[in-house]
Amino acid sequence: MTTKTQVVALLKENKNERGIQHWKKNGIKKSKLKSFGIGLTKLRKLAKTIGRDHKRAQQLWKSDVYDLKVMGLLIDDPKQLTREQAETQVEELNAGMLAHVFASCDATLAKSPFAFELAQDWMESKDDIRRRCGYSLIYELSKKNLKAMDDDYLLGRIDHIRDEIHGEEMWVREAMNGALFGIGKRNKKLNKAAIRAVKAIGPVDVDYGDDNNCEPFDVLKHLTSDYLKKKLGV
């Protein structure tokens, strides 16, 4: 079993100076958290070397280091994760800085037995961050074959996103876009419906900041890619 001290040592060994400088330039403006500058891909690889550890995940989450918090989200045990814990953590996402990893990125929450129920509740929440996480969970859950997430349910989600996206908070819009992409990859019927919705929606504005070169995710481009057409038999 890996101790918190060992996890900290592991991350220090893998710190990225370029990432640290980027964090100081951008991340520190939004949060009091520190960072070892390690990218998410690397953190996921390191998390696999540690394995599932609910107790350790709780300790890491309480850290003031961004990378350790992310590791806590990645190594938590979905069987021991509770709705109460999820509701507490969603309040502690540092103004949404950790929201993407919390609800997506193959992290623990989407693997919990109550993830779909949580997504439904959060998508209807008055809290922007909960709605954002709710749609991010739908993206993750769209990769699975949940009985409750049949075509009729997902067609309803597509219609709702089409009708509501432009009135939403910016990061919720981004998560809705992600959900459309996830839903549209499932089968031919949902792909066609998602493409129609994306065309009806038009451009979705997401401001990643002056110091960030990110562009909004092009959902239409990916839903109409040759790879997906071949996969779905479109």
C-alpha cells in the first residue's frame, strides 16, 4: 500500500518545470493551489502504478497541491465512493478548476453505481458547476451500455441541449458539447440526431483565456469523421 508521503515523492520525481511555469502564469490566478506541473496523461499513468485506494484518495484530496488532488480523484474506489462524498467534493472544485477531471477523464465518479442518478440530478441543478459535471458524466456514461440510457432517453438529451445550450453558463456549454459528442458516437441513429442538433446550434463560444491556445471542441468535425462513419456504418 502506497503512503501519502510516497505519492508526494513520486510526483516530485516526475515534476515538470515547464508545466510549473505554465501553472504560475495561468493557474495561480484562479486558485491558491500549488502544482508540480504534471500533465493529466502522465498523472493517469502514475495513478495506475498506485491502484485503487479510497483512504489514500481522501488524504490526497485534502492537499493544497493540484496534482495530488487529481491523483486522489483518479485512485479513489468507486465501490466505496458515496453520494455524500460526491456532493461535498463538487463544492470543493476550486471554482471549477478540477471539474473536468472530477466528472470525466475516466476518473472514479463516473464508475460509481450512482453516477447516472447523480448526472440526472446535477443536470437539473441551479448550480453551474453541478450542471457542468452532470453533462460531463453523461459524456463518460455514454461509453457504457446502461439500460436507463437507451436511445429514447439520449434523444431527449440531444433535444434539450439543442434548445438550452446558448442560454447556459460558458463551461456548462462546453460540457454540453462534450455530451453531444459522446452521445453521437454510440450508434447511427444517435449520430444523425446529434449532427442535426450541432448544425442547428451553430458556433458555441468558449473563452479559454488570453494565455491559452485552446480552441472550442469541433463536435461536428468529429461526429462526421471518416473513422466514425466507418465504425457506425453511416
